[in-house]
Amino acid sequence: MNQNPKFAVIGGGSWATAIAKMLCVNQKQISWYMRNEAAIEHIKKFKHNPNYLSSVEFDLSKLNLTNNINEAVANADYLIFAIPSAFLSAELEKLTVSLENKVIFSAIKGIVPETSLIVGEHFHKIYSIPFDNIGVITGPCHAEEVALERLSYLTIACGDADKATIVAKCLSGNYIKAKISDDIIGTEYAAMLKNIYAIAAGMAHGLGYGDNFQSVLMSNGIREMKKFIRKVHKMKRNINNSAYLGDLLVTGYSVFSRNRMFGNMIGKGYTVKSAMMEMSMVAEGYYATKSAWQLNQDYGAKTPIIDAVYEILYEGKEAKRVFKKLTEKLD
């Protein structure tokens, strides 16, 4: 196995920028694909992404910047996808280069809407990538804190422990600690579900609920997550580990959380459309809510929080009334 693989980052947003920053610490050069040609030209001229994490300054000698996804894929052994799940299919349709023998790691915290699959399963079923060549990069880790070089922790999950170890090593640094996991399905579902609970936390805040209720909401959220993931993929896992509970807490409480921000706006009375228009970044939890609710029609896990968020976002029910009912179901 190649112990020094070439990496490509696919995406131009805040998380992609953070991953590029982490990789540049340990790599001589990485390929970095983003659609926005103006952003690429700006980075080449000013050494920073004009739209996301603009405080991060890059060593240009380490970047092979391109707006051609095929060029980035062709030049890399390991591909890290960090684009909103809603846009993944459209980007993959541009591929003419084969993904065979590529190792794919998802840093996407959502479900592919066209197939209702988490990203790893999407690559496995649609592109026939073996699970040993698929991995997940999860938190708790906000891109903004990576930019500030605050101590952060990552969990790198893959069926092949050697590949997980390679990615963990390449992302680690003075302020990044990375550990590996074999729970590729569970960690990816957790990364998707926690965004829904963060929206719920934001809604609660927007409606005027305080810290006492938030703590009850989060403790119920982790138990709900455990029930859902157990239905999807039953294996031995500690739901209190940082990839599950830790990621849920930081997304539910942090001022950097776009999902909490989105929920807060809904709780304050914004329509879904107006909240989305005001935010410059995609709230993955919006799409995840519909997918999780639909999946659970088959799984049958008890998920009152997911149900409540779904009713508000997709059935147009009044947040105040839905949360009043929800408070009676939590303990």
C-alpha cells in the first residue's frame, strides 16, 4: 500500500478550505478542485479563499488549484469530498476519469438527495467502490476553529484500518488530533443526524427556550441517534464517543453552527425560504431531515425530535405548537 499517497480536495467551501489547510501541513502538494474560477484566481493572487475562512493563508507552492474535477481526480490517489450533499451528484456527473482504485473519503455531513443514501453508500452502490476504499472524516470539528488553530479532534473511519491511519496521519498536526474507527456507517449517519438535532436546538433558542431545556433536548437527541443508527447498522459502538456525542454537542451549541443558526431563524418566525436566502452557506440538516424521516418510515425507530423538525420544515406546521407537543415527549 502506498504510504505517501497524493490527495485531492473536492469543494471550495469552509470545510474544504479547512481540510486543505490541514493537509498542507504534512503534504508537499495537494490538488484542490472548486467550481468557482474567480475564487481560484483570488487564491493564486492573494493566497486565501475570498469566500470562506479568509484568514487562512496558503503556501501556493503546495496547491494545484483547478476548476476541472477530472484534473484533480486524475492527479490523486485519495479523494476527499467536502461539498454539500445536495450538489454531489451534479459534480460527479462531470467525471470522465475513472474512480476505480481511488480511495474516497467523505467529509460531507448529509445524505445524497437523489438516492437517499449517505455518501459512502452512494459511492459503493452507484460507482461500485469497495467499502475498503471508502472512508469518513467526522468531528467534532468546526472549520472556523481549524482556521483559528484551536485544538480540535477528528475521527477517521474506514473499513481498512491502514487507509484510515494514513488519512489520520496526513490531517494531524499541532492543533489537530485524529483517531481511527471502523464504524464507517455509524459515524457517517451520526454526522448527518446531528445536523437535524442542531436545527432543533436552534429552533428551541429562537422560540425562547433556555439552557435547561437545551440540555434535555441534547440528551434526548443522543439517545434518539443511538436508536436510529442501531436500526441502520447494528454493531458494538460507544455512542458517547466524540464522533457521535461530541459532534452532536458542538453542532448543537456552537455559534459557528450553520444548522443551529438556520433553526434559530425558523424559531424566530422566518420561513424556510427566507432563512435559506439570508444564509450564505448550506444548512445540511435541512436536506437530512427529509431523508432521515423518510428512511425511518421503514426503520421505525422512535424519533420524536426528527419528527418535530420535519413537521416544521416540510409540513409547514407552527414551530411553537410543535415544540409544545415535543416537550411532553422528552424526559
